[in-house]
Amino acid sequence: MSDGDVGRESILLFLVQITARAVGFLGLVYFARVIPQSGLGIYFLFFLVIQVSTMVGNLGMGQALVRRIGEGERQSELFTVALTVIGSVSLLATAAFYLFKTPISEYVGATVPGLLALATATWLIADLLIKTLQAEDRVLTSGLLQLLQDVVRVGTGAAFITYGFGPEGLMYGVIAGFAATFVVGLPLSNLSVALPAKSDFERLFRISRYTMFFGPTNFIYFWLDTFLIGVFLTRADVSSYEVAWQTTRVLIIATAAINTTIFPKISRWASDGDYEEIERIVPGSIIFGLIFPLPGLVGLAVLGEDVLRLIYRPEYVEAAIPMAILAGYMVVESVQRIGNSVLTGMDRADVPFRSRLMGVTLAIVLNLVLIPTYGLVGAAVATFTSKLLDTLYQWISISRILDLSLPIKSVSWQLISTTVMGLSVASLATAFAPLTLPTLFAIVFTGAGTYAVLVLLDPDIRQIVNQYLPVSIPAV
């Protein structure tokens, strides 16, 4: 498959994912406006608990399944192994939620062990189906399933809130979204249940023994800070921090799209010994992956307070500085995700395993030290610093495995374009202060247009974007 084919598949997936993000973002704005800050914090803590249970309970099955199914041998048997493991974990999680019902209820602020168990089981199965479709190289179908999941989650949650269910209504929405993914996704896969052999378990666990740590380490990166904020601070602080997190996550849509697309292909290329193909596609992936995070970082640094005040509620303004730091995290995350896919696809999951151990160790120490003293800002700094260490280690390792030509010139031009955009946005924000919602949107669109025009002056970036778009960009 050529770079252009990969790019067009990526942009279609990107359009699907940006639609899903738009649905999720609008849902978050609505929920933040109609549910009190502390009430929304209850929902975020509920989601955190099921995030922990699914990340730990996944045991690395998803990425291991993508890698092994890509090899084309005994695919249904491998799928059955993963399904068996996920089912067993779901039963154990259910028992744990009821066994530790009291401390979990005190932490979350609601007694919902049954909902926690159901959400965990449906999430694990839904995620397995999505990963299976990705392994079959049907990434666009998997993206559409994720869009369905978000639409059902937000729609169901909004309906329950309308009838007075409060935070619990959002919990029902989460379960409904995962259930819809399972019901619709199951008949879409070409795989079926088949009797596995001992060797099938061994093949899957040879990779999952490393990738099983990706879930817990992802939790530490994405949720440890929120977890400790829930311990040391208030549920209102949890709500503010999570609103900041969710707002910045839209910045890695392009990276997520291309990452999902290239991972199965890297696996096949590595199996065939075609490392030149991997070396050829990585630089363009980096360029495209940074298209949104870099200007997003600067935009949120300049307009963060206005975004939180006007789009959400004034009480969320306290998260403006943490949100800017977390936007920086997303820049690093974009580069790290590409590196992780390259290494795992090449059957070198041992490298991200080691890098994550270093990163999460630092994250634990920094979060415990900084959150009690510096609050939300300390949490964001701890998370950013640990991710940076993880990413540097992975890419240093990649440079020793592959003969890569990193796109230094193009990335430098992206930085210059972002800086000019930031100066123009800051000038407009100062001139029209205090901003209203229409003025905020006008400044955002002006800044985005300025960045787009400038960044596309670079011929290499233009070439990459043309490969990743279904239509050509007119010459500048």
C-alpha cells in the first residue's frame, strides 16, 4: 500500500474521528452546563474507576491481537483466546466491585457496583471487537463503530439527564454506548469462535506480556493525576481538571487516525522484512501527526481562560494553566504514539515496555509530590514531564533500529507558522477584550486560517497533506 493509500484511509478515519470528537465535545459542554461541578466530578470518578478496571483487565490483548492476526494464521482461534481472557477478567472485576463496594462508593460519591461491573464488561468486549476489526485492516469500520459508541453515549446520557437522573444518567449512557458497539460490531467481523490450542495462548501472551503493561501505564499517564486529585482535592477540582483534559484530547485526532491505520501495515511489513517501507512512511506520519497539536497548544495557551469561561462555565477557569500544559502533553503524545506503533509493529514491544516503566515511575513520584502542594498545575506538570521522558527513550531506541530521516525542516516550519499564528491570536484577543462567544470563535477561525496558509507554504508539508487528503490542495 502506498503512502497515498495510507493517507487517504487515514483522512477518512480522521473525518470519522473528528465527528466523534465533536459529538463528545458538545456532550461535555452540555453536561458541564446542566450538571453542577461536583456532580460532574462524580461521573468523572466513575469513569476513572472503569478506566482502571478495563486498562488492567485488558491484559494487553488488544494490541497483541492486532499483531498476531496481521500474521494471517489461526485468526479465529486467537480471537477466541482473547475473548476467553476478557470474559474471565469481567467476572473477576464484578466480584471486586461488590467486595470493595464501600471504599469505592466513598471515593466516587455514589454506590453503583452493578453499573461499574456492567460498564467494565461491555467496555472490554467493545474494545476487543474494535481491535479485531483493526487487525483485519478494516480501520474505517472500527472508526465508525467508535462514532456510534459516542453518539449513543451522549444521546442516552442527555436523555437520562432530561428526566432528572443526574450523574447516574451519564453512567447509563456509557454502558449503552459500549453495548451498541458490541451488538453492531459482532456481526461485522469475519472471525468467529473456534477451539484454540495451547500454542494460540502462547503466541498471544508472548506479546501481551509486554503490551499488558500499556493499559496500566496509560492509566498512570491519563488518569493517575485525576485519581490523586480525587484523593487530595475536591470533586469540583476533578471536574475542572477533566474538562481541561477532555478539551485537549481533540488535538491528537490526526495522530490517532494515522496511528490506527499504519499499525497493522507496519506489522505486515516487519513480518516480510520490508523495513524500508516503514522507514519511508514514518517521517510523513510525524509531520501529519503534529499538524493539529502544535497550533492547538499555542491557541489554548493564549485563549484558555476564555474557552473555559465562555464555552463551559466561569468556575472552570481555574484549569486554564493546567489545560495549556496538557496541550503540550498532547504534542509529545502525538510523537510517542507513532513511535509506539512502530516498535510494537516490529515485535519490539520490549522497548516501550521499558520506557513506560521509567515514565510511570516518574509520574507516580511527581504526582504524589506536586499535587498536594501545587494542585492542578502540579498534576499537569507531573504528567507532561513523565511522558516526555518516555517518548525520548522510545525514539532514541528507534534511531538505533531504523535508518530514519527525521523531518527537521518541516517541523521547524510548523513551529514558525504556529508562532506567527499565536502572535496574531494574542493581538486580536487583546484588541477585543473582554471576549464574547462569537468573538472567540472569530479569533479561533482567523488563527486557524493564518496557520493553514503559512504551514502549507512548505513544499514537503504540502506533499504530505496532499497524500493524506482525498483532494489536492491548490498551489500557493
